[in-house]
Amino acid sequence: MTDFEYQQIDDLIHSRIRLAVMAALTSMGPASFSLIKKTVGATDGNLSVHLRKLEEGGYLSVEKSFVNRKPVSIYNLTPTGQSAFKTYIQYLENMLPS
Amino acid sequence: MSNQENSQAKEQLAFIKSIMQDSQKVVADNGYGFILWGILILIAAVCSYILDQSQLNQYQGWLYLLIVGLGWLYMVVIHRRTKKYSIGNPLTKTIIDSIWTAVLISMTLLGFLGGATGAIDLNHMTAVMYTVLGTAYFLQGVITGKTWVRNLAFGWWGGSVMLFLITGPLALALMIVMMVGLQIVPGIIFNRQWKAALTED
């Protein structure tokens, strides 16, 4: 991959777990931490770190509340995140021979 | 573009596709609707039997109007409020919600109009209702990829066959067993799965 092409890749998404999170949320819509963890197959600590990175990058929003006195965190893709994921997919598709 | 880059892109796209496909069937309902309708129908069945035994059949219509009205009140008021906590693919959720709404409307029409006009024999009303109910379970099971939910439909349909053939206390007992085993218990399972999917350990 050339330097130019490498710079086009969105580093925030270009990690296995973060990519899986973005794909899962695109498909599922808003989802809880537990559900993302189950779908992505990551540990609590690892997933928290990746979710925070996506949140800090403005790709995710999180709504925290309580259900039956238990903490619930619902994550959702922001419009920026949706657009970034779409761009990332387009970039990958462009890499394939037509 | 090198072959290695092509295969990396392909592999990434395949990974994204698999995650999205797996996530598509994820739906977790809080199960409250299943439990509530199950309990309401149980109450209706028992009250209906008591009214029948007491020769007070003229109140049967009012009884079911009250029970079904309470069920619909739940659907319209409470179910809508708790919707934000339902989990899963928006399209899948819409399809399942639509199936249940359509089935509940059909059952309400069959129950009230079918019963009032005499088009459906009241002794076999439950059999007709359970046949329709089985359809909803079957579709929900297939759409969400949950075989056990799909298989509940066979329980509903099998029970319906029996309910077409028998009447009286035996039919009432079967109806109660089916309502508990195929509606309330699955509702409790849905609720547990929903809580597990929603809350953090």
C-alpha cells in the first residue's frame, strides 16, 4: 500500500474491534454494551477502550440510564460515524478490481 | 493495487458482512406483552368458565371486552413507552411488531365479530385463536433465527387440533396449560434474555 493510500484509511475504524462495533451498530441500530460485547466477542476492558475511542472521535454517542437498578449504556452511531463507515466501505470496495 | 491489498480489502469486507448478517437477527423483546396477554387470557378463560357454569353467559361478551381492552391499553400506552429499550435491527423489530399487531387485530376481529355474528362457534373460538397465534410465533422464530420460538408454533397448532376436537373442562385445562407453557413461560424467557442483553454484568 502506498503512503498516499494508507493516509486515506480511517485509522479510527481500521481496527478489528472498532470495525466490528461500527458494522454491528450499523446493522442493529442502538445497542447496549452487553450486546455489543456479545456480537463483537471482546472483553469488557478491551471493548470499553475501543468504544471510548469511537466516542471521542465523534463516531458514537452513548446514553446511560438504569433499568431495574442496573446500569444500561446504549451506544448509537452518530451521523459522522455513519458517514465515516460508509466512506470506509467505499474505500475498500474501490480497492477491489472492477 | 497489489494482490495482497486486494485480498486484504476482500477479507475486511467479508468480515464486515458477517458481523452485519449476525447482527441483523438480533432482537430482544422485554417479554412483558407476552406475559401480560397470557395472564389476561388465563383470567378470561377461568372467568368465562365460571360464567358458563353459573348460567351467566350474557356477560361473556363484556368479560372479553374488558380483558381485550386492557391488553390493547397495554399495547398502546406502556409498550410504546418501553420501546426505546427494545433491542435489535430496526427493520427486524418493525417486521416483528407488525406481525404481532396484525395478529392481534385479526384475533380481536375474529373473537368479537366471529363470536357475535355466530360465524365462529364459541366452543371452538380458542382453537381458532390459537391457530392464528401459532402463525405469529412461527414467523417470529424464523425471522429472529430462534428455532425454539419457531417450534412453539407447532405446540400452538397441535393444541389447536385438540381444541377443535374436545370441549368442556378438558378443553379449558388444555387451554390453560398451553397459555402458560407456550405464552407466559416464553415471555419470562424473553424477559430474561432482554435483561441480559441490556444490562451490564
